[in-house]
Amino acid sequence: MTTHKGLLIILDGLGDRGIPSFGGKTPLEVAETPNMDSLASAGQCGLIDPLFPGMPVGTHTGFCPLFGLSQQQAVELARGPVEASGVGLSSSDQALYFRCNFATIERKGKRFKILDRRAGRINQGTGALASDIGQVDLGEGITASLHPATQHRVVLQLEGIGLSNDIGNTDPGNDYRNKGLLTCQANTPGDAAAEKTARCINRLIEIVYEKLDQHPLNQRRREHGLVPANGIICRSPGKLPKIKSLLRHLKIDAGVISGERTVLGFGKLLGYRLYENPRFTGAKDTDLQAKVESARSALKENDLVYLHIKATDIASHDMDPMSKREILSKFDDAIAPLINDELVIGITADHSTDSNTGRHTGDPVPSLIFNPCGRVDSCTSFSESACTMGGLGRINSLGFLITFLDQMNRLENFRPKDGAYLF
Ligand SMILES: [Zn+2]
């Protein structure tokens, strides 16, 4: 059987809700998208639930099924180790990895107030701050080190014997003004490993503050009217898991094009080829043409290529539906060179993001599959409303991936026992 190559486009946070200034339509419904509309006309559309209907998920959870992981793995995989892989940390059996923010904090008695959860979205000097903190001895045989990721984000590596990830986050979320920085605690009182880990985190928060509050870089930031990066907020701890995806099992070579460290780290964890370029910024200024060009060359050396665009989600988080509409139109324009009669093309997302509130929602994601030799449904445009009428119906992301692989004629050797990868 002839197999087809596949291009799976993931427009982060694509699905949206009606925007009052768009007459109740979504950014995708009002964007000019002739290329995606023609793919919808010549293919099949549907509404896709990332995991379960109505359940909002984060980016890394939403990516799990699209990357070929089971639902069990999707709910168990913590973001800390995914981000650790993104910054190049390799597996150490005894290490625990946390996803952290540099933040601006202020001492208030024995606790800390949070003034800015992202330290003014600091994007310069975090490498120097992390390396000046260095390897911290937290006692009890545990050491800590910080490894900068994108902007204010940083990965914390805790190393030593007897650590546990069964602890609470120190992140109070959006209620940070009232709650302040949370003290780390074991989820189950009396759990010796979790209590030890929590003690180490609380010690580290103090040490980081002592080392950074008067750091020359922070003094310069204050002089320039910027908030200091003098604290860390820790969440999503986990060990680097040994996971194998359905794609590896089926011996499908995959490549990942993204400007976001989380997605790249995840792809690396699964053994996919990464395509990086400083012009892929993971933001609104990303170079769409360069990404499309990279996809064309990646398709020569892979069976399946993931093309990830983060800017759509960022526009929604910024509650800027105009910008989301503009990005969608620009992206639509950029993908014209990718459309041909041999390539199976899928468009979907890791989750929906509502531009009215800036939050991820459990709304299903408008999605399509164009197979030059496949079925055609009655959809003639690509949008949330048009996809309700599509031939793919309403399925979850793993079902979407399986359907996509079948369109590529790559499931010929799929056995019932391979179903273990799906649950
Ligand atoms: Zn996302």
C-alpha cells in the first residue's frame, strides 16, 4: 500500500467563543482563511475534545494525545519534567523537576507577598541570575539548581535521595495578591519524603530571595523602573518519565517545528526530530514563512511533521481577538506552498482558549483532515460553527491522531494489542 506523508498543524488554543465586537462570531469565523477553507471543502471536518468533552487542559496535556500518548499518560505526566527536557536536562533517576517562574516578591513577616508573578516578564539576564545562585546545598542530602527557559520561566532541579512529588505548588494563581507565596506542604501529612521535599523547597525560596534581592542585575532593574526578579514560584513537580509513544511503536519518524520550549522539550522526550530557529519565537512576531519553509524540508526526512503555532493562544490569553484573527489570516496565507496532492494535512489544536476571558476552556477544537485520496464531507469553510456539520463528528484528540495516521495509510500493521497505547 502506498503511504502518504502527513503534516499536522497545531494552532495553539485555536477554538474560541463568540466575541461581542465580532457580532458574536469567533476569531476563526471572521478571519480570512481561503486556504484552510479550501482544505475543509476538499476534506473532512469535526470538533475534537483534547481529552474528555468539556474538560479544559493545559498545553502539555493537550499535546499528549496528539503526540501519540495514552490518556493515562496524559493525565499523569507533570509539566516540570517536560520543561526540563526543553532546557536540555537529561534524565537523572534521583532528580525531581519543577516548572518555576522568576517572580517579584517582598518579605512580610515570615512569609512573602507576591508583587508580580512573572517579574515583569523578564527576558534578559535570567541565565546570570540562575548561574549566580549556582548549586544550592539545602541540607538533608538535597541540592538544587535553576535552569532558565523562555522569558521568566525557569526549571528547578532538586537532586538527592528520598524526594517525592506528592507536594503542593507554591503558586497561589490569580489570587496572588490576597494569598501571597504559598508555603510548600506535603499533600499527605506524615509522608516523610513529601515533607522533606516541601522543607527543601521552603528553604530554597528563602535562599533565592537572599541571593537575588540585592543582586546587581536587580538593582539595575530597579534603577530603570523595572521590578526585580528576586523570587521563584514552583509548581508541577515530576521525575523524567520513561515514555514511549504510539508513533515510535509504529516506527513512524516524526519531526516537530515549534518556537516553544515546552513543546520542543516534549518532542525531544519522545525522540522526535526538532526543528529550531531563532526566528521561531513562540510569540506573535514568529516568522511564519520560515516555519513553513522548515516544514517543507522536514517533510523530506520524516513521515509526519508537527507544525506548531503558539501565537494564536498568546493572543487569546492577552484577550486580543483582533490579533488572533490577524494571525489566523497571516498563517492561512503562509501555508499555501504546503498544499499539494500527495500530502495528508491535519489542522487541530491542543485546546480552546477564550479571548473574552483569556482562559483555556473545555470547548472542543475545530479540526480538519485533508487527504487527497480521502472522503469529502459537506463543509465548505473552516470554523467552529462549520465543523459541527463535519464528517469526523465529535471525537477526542487521540481518535483524531489515529484517524490521521489511517489517512496516511500507516495503520496497516496495527494489532488489537496496540490499543494499549490508547488508554
Ligand atoms: Zn496551548
